[in-house]
Amino acid sequence: MSLIAERTQLVRDLESAVLDHCMCAKFIAEGKRYTVIYPNGFFPDGARVSALNGKAPALETLLSVMERHWQESMFWKQA
């Protein structure tokens, strides 16, 4: 598999991971920016990252932020 094909597959896999995350109610890919809208009742109500340094790093950052927001919301619901 070529390097381009590998990187394309990585981006597809990361996009799938974002879409499958429980915090993803809506996923918007617009140019050099990714936005996720969270389900109703969550604060913050979404996350946005810039893909200026590449799609894969942006999606990895987005997943990390989504997971952090999910963990933080669970903490506050337990308190």
C-alpha cells in the first residue's frame, strides 16, 4: 500500500471513530475545519478543530477533546 493510500485510510478510520463516539450528534467537515455538535444537554455543546496542520492530527485532537468532554460530563453527573 502506498503512503498516500495509508494516510487516506488513516483519515477515514479517524473520521469513523469520531462518528462512532457517543458525543457525536453531528459531524461537519468543512474545508480546513472539523466541527462536532454534541447531543442536547452537554456543555460545552460541541468542539471544533483546525486541520491546517493535516487532517489526521486534527481528527486525533478532536477525538481527544471529545473524550475529555465526555469524561468531564460523567464526573459532574456523579458529583
